[in-house]
Amino acid sequence: MGKRSQHMEEEIYAEPVHFDHLAAPPRARTAKEMNFDSLDDFQRYIKDESGDNEFDQMSVHVKYLPPFIIQQTHGNDEKIKPQMNSLNKKFRRHLQHHVKRHLLPEISRMSGIDYDFKKVNEGFSSNLYGTTSAYKWQFMDESNHGFDESEYGKRNHWKVEVNVETTSNGPYVDVDFKATSLDQPEEE
């Protein structure tokens, strides 16, 4: 019975916490810029830092194979086809579906904040020499994140920016998640 209750406690702890009210920011900040190779580690870090009440100052980067590519190749990197990149319309369509239906909602769920991401920018860009191109999506949330305006007396507003990029060199996806506190001018 002891092992069962311990296992249940671990499962309860593993669930992200949803924030209904804002608390004062922590006095000592421990969040730092992080890089990950796994989507699960990326999401776990966001959950942990949000649990430490540092959701308004984060900079996290992840480079990973999207789940639909892993499913198509059955986890075997040797089965990745040359056309699985940003130049392929089907790949971009699947990636956009993954980003809108899975990645962005998971970021909101793991952070415990009701983010309302809006697409700000989308399109191709090429490097200086024209040898590779990248397809980029930029999402931003500058809203109140589901909190009442009166709750922002305890802490500053913050904005969240998510940049998703994939190149013509392969199916890997680069995601930059940045939450930045906005300085509020004091009213006289």
C-alpha cells in the first residue's frame, strides 16, 4: 500500500498547476536561458519554472523532430526522406497543425496560464547566400493572459513570444519561447 500511495503522489505532483490568481513575483530569480533537444524536457522546464512563479521571465529553446515525422519514420532517423523539410507544402501543413493544435496548447497547459497566442508573422526567409531557406511562424500574446486587470497590482504585465522555424535542410523544428516582463510607467 505504501508504494501505491507514493506512486499516486508522484502522478498528482506531475500535473501542471493552473493559476487562477497572480501572486507577487519571487525576490530571487533562478530562471535562465535554456536549450533542449526534447519536447518533453522543454515542456517540463516550463511547468517547473511556472510552478516557481517565474512564468513572466523565461527564455527557452528547443530543437526537435516533430511527432508526425517520428510516427512516419517509426523513430528511425535513417528513414527520414529528403523532401521532409520546409519546402514541402504537406510538411508545412502538418507542422502548422502540430504547432496550433498541440505545441501552443501544451505550452499554455504546462505554464498554467491561459495564453491566447495570435499569429503575428509567417513566411519564408533565405540566408544571405541563398543556399538554405527557412519557414517561420511567429506567435505573440500581449493580453492579460486570463487575469483581471486588478491582479496586476502585484506584478508587471508580461508578453509571450513563440517563434517556430524549420529549414530546408531537414525536418527538425526550432522553437523559441520567450516571456518578458513589461516595465509599467508609474502614474502620478
